[in-house]
Amino acid sequence: PQTAYAMFPLVIAVFPWLVLLLVAYLLLTEPPKELDSTSWRSSFVFLIGRVFLRACVRRQGVLSPGWAVEGDKVKMDEDAKRNLSAVWRGWRLDPDVFARYCQACGISPPSNPGSASASDPFLYPETLFLRHMIAIITSTSFPFSSLGLIHLRQTVETHCTLSDLLAARCDLCCGVCDMRATDKGFEIDMKCDVHDVASGRILWSAVTTLLSRNKTTVEKQGKSSRAHEASQPFSGDIDSYTGKHLDVPDGTGLRYAAATGDYSPHHLYPRTARLLGYKQPMVHGMWTLAKVLAAIQAGTHPPLRLPLVMKATFKKPIFIPAKCTILYTRPTVNNEIKFEVRDTEGTILHVTGTIASN
């Protein structure tokens, strides 16, 4: 015991230096370009640690030194695109993980996985790219803060059925394909592709658009522009829409996080949401889109068939708990359906977009 007590001052003296060494290591060590499930540098603990540390040396909505804007485009050469990319090789679909995703979204797995109308996994592959995106935004090559990025838009295109995914061995590739200046800050497009290793064809692809908001610019615009965005009129005749109730109960964010690994603090608890400046936790945007897709599939006859293309724009967040309405039109002659998600009074627009069957 006396020896242990004698070591205590030494431990107290050394501990801060160990913490500083760990912080320096996390800041200076690049996340891997090739991710896998065995390397600790691909783990969420390592990557999330870098999110908070890299946020200390980058600013939101402001390009870091060494980057330039030409017109409204951020200049990106091939080296920059290569540095802002990540890949996971040899991925295979885990039916149990997929079942947990369906349960968290409140949708039923397709009874016939080989059917061209079995589109329930249509949005599932997007959940596989969270680790890629974190690795990219915490790279020393990423010119913005890794905290405060806002999910603005989502485009998803698929040509595969669930049986295709079950049978395929795939490479999951993700990278920044474009960055541009806007009146609210900078938009970043991340391209995600699921490649079938055997055939070389792309089974699924998506573009996720993030906003690194410049707070000074947004504050100058005032509250009137934000209020206008929140109360946009219906994009068409309201009588042409079919409405379905959407219930967002307490715990929705936690259940989706447990199924997908997206434990972003603003989706979990009121206290963790307040740490990032939100009054309540907000539901994941991709959970909302999964509910929209399921509602459209259930209410459209004949059902939409693959390939499918969904384009969505996120407007106002849906805070948990909430009750909303999913509104969608009948398919046009081009097999396109417009959809919106609003509050029950129809005044606040949360999501708008289209889904098309080619």
C-alpha cells in the first residue's frame, strides 16, 4: 500500500502528458483510406474522437488555407479527390443487420427478395457509408470543420434487388466529388457507390449533399428567409396528393442509431441535442425517407419497379416526438411521384422530393 501511495503523485504528473500524446496522435494520424471491420483505426471510437478534435482546427463554412474558389466552385484536382475518399472492400450483406434496419424503420422485409418491385432495401446501403464519410470529414485534407455539417439533399439510384445484394461481394466506395460556395456557406457532394466485384457493375449509387454553414452569412440574412423556407406552399394542387400519417415516437433516434451505427448526438437525447444547440433530438433524415418510400410502395398500384431514383431535399428538422403527414401524388406518365412531409397542420415543410421508376 505504501508503494502504491508513493506512485500516486507520479501518476498524477504523467497523466496529463499521456492525454496530450493521445490527442496529438489522434490529430496527426490520418484515418485509413481502406476501411475494414478488424482495424481499430476503422472503429467508430477512433473516428468519432477525430470528429471533435478536428473541429478544433477547422472552421464551419470557411475554407482552410490552401484552397481556392473559382466562380462558385472549390478547385479540386485529382490528388484532392483521392485524399478525400475511402473504400471498404469485400463487403457482404448481413441479413440480420438488414432485418434490424427494417425493424427500426418499421417496414417489412420484402417477401420476394428477387422481385423487381422489392424496393425496401433501396435506402439501406446508405447506412453503410457512415464510416466512410466520417473518415473523409476528419481527414487533414478536408477543408471544413467536421462538426455542424447539415444534411441538405439526398439522391439515390438502384438497379439491384435484395437477392442481388445477398449474392454479391461488393466494394463500397465513397468520395467527395464536388464542393461549391453558396449564400449559406459551402455545399459538399459525397458520391457513394456499391460495386459488384464479380461483374464490375454498380448495383447502387447515391449523392449526399452536406452544408458547412457560414454563421456570419446566415445571421445577415435574418429570420425572415428561414421563416419563408418553413412555410412553403404545396408544390401543386393539394387535391392531387394522397396523405398518410407519420408518427415519430420517443426513442426513434435511438432505435435507428442502434440499427445503423449513426449515433450522432443530436439524434439521441434532449441533453445531447442541446450540446449541439438543438432544443430536442431530431429524427434521422434517412429514417424519414425510408418511411416515405414504404408509404408510397404500399399505396401505389401497380407498385413501382426497379430501377428507382429518389431525390429529396431536407427543409426543417423533425423533432422527436412528432406527428407528421406524408403526402404524395399519383405517378405521372413518366412514372414520377412527387412527395412531401409536413406537420399535421400542413404549414411546416420538412422534406420534399420525387421518386421515379424507369
